[in-house]
Amino acid sequence: MIKPSRRQLLLTAVLLAAAFPVLLILVGNPTMSGAETKPLLGDSVAATAVQTTASAPLSTSGDRGDGIKVHGHWTIVLLNADGTVGETRDFENALTANGAGVLSQALGRKATGLWSVELTPSTFVSTNGACDQGNGTHGSCWLLEPPSNVSPGEKSLVVSSLTTGPDANKLRLSGSVTATLGGTIDIVRTYLGQCAGIIAPDSCMKTEVGGPSFAFTGKGLTSPIAVQPGQQIQVTVLISFS
């Protein structure tokens, strides 16, 4: 048997030393050696957490506690007998407690009736209501839908569900009444008639302010509107939801 020379042993040691790091890399990396790679449990959980966070919808502040809001924008214009504008007033109103009940009942299929608008003084005395109550006394001014048989009041109220334009998806009440007497407007209200669920909507249209009708929105004016005899009071109410 031929013994390796000292020189050959030295060369073999050098070659083994050079190959040792490569062997370590192959053993430590199964992919390079053709073995199947499996993620560690910790890596899998972390990846799942990142994916879930990225795909989940982002919540915004105020998601809880935000509700449907009812907005009512009023425009009241006083026209003088010669057609000139005496005063214009714009303001927002609020949903009344009864109005909230009307909404919930309507959503529960309770039939609704006629709309009406009331322009009233804060207190009834002999000189502060702008409209004649039929016997020469001062009182509220009423705008009524034409089917109404309530008196006094002017049957000029038009109710429109708007579908186009800047006021799309809003409800508009508009009409006018002539002040037969002088007085003030301190409080404004909208009313909506309502019937039991067993009453058909067409039949419920006959309900009146004197019957099952409820204040839907209202506003007490901080500065009353002074109305002169003979002035026409034009009213527009835009009711919207958000």
C-alpha cells in the first residue's frame, strides 16, 4: 500500500477546508439542495395577521352612535301688494318628538295623510296673529293641501318628492298664504296626518289637522317675522335626510 506523501496530505487538507463552507450552506438551505421548504409557525401567523389587516375594511371614527338626521330648510318671503319683496328669511328647523314617532310608524307601514304648514305667534292675543280665523280674530296662518277641508287656511300647499337637480332625494313643501291681518310669525311647524295601518293610503289622505295629525318639524324664531296686512307669505320647506 502506497502511503500518501506529506505534500499530498497537505493538499487534501487545504481542499477540505475550502469545501466545508459550501457544505454548510447546502445543509442549512433545503431549497438549494432540492428539499421542500415549509414556513415556520411563527412566520405563518405573522403573514396571516398582515393579510387580515390589509384586507379588512377600515373603520372611521364615529361609526357607532351616528344616526339618520332629518334636516328642514325654510325660506319665507314676504311680498308686498306691489310685488316687491318686503323681507326674506332663511333658517333650519328641527325634528319634533312627534315627528320621530311619525317616521317610525311610517316605516312600520302606517299610512300617512295630508301635509300642512302653520305660521303662528308665540301667544294668542288680539293683535299678534297675522291671519283672520274667520271671525275677525287674529291667529295662525295655515297652508293646506287642496284635498283638505280644514278652515281657515289657504289650500295652496304643494308637496313634491324631488328626484333630479341639486335638491334630488328631498321633500319640498311650498305654497303661500295672504295675511289678512297684521301680526308676527314666532313659530313655524309642519304637520303630517297619520292613520292606523289598516287604513289605505288613499283613504288616509282625508285626515286633517283637527284629526290624527302630528307636528313633524318645528322652529321657534329668535327674531319674529313682522307681517303687514295684505302681504303674501311665500313658504318653501326642504326636508332631507342624511
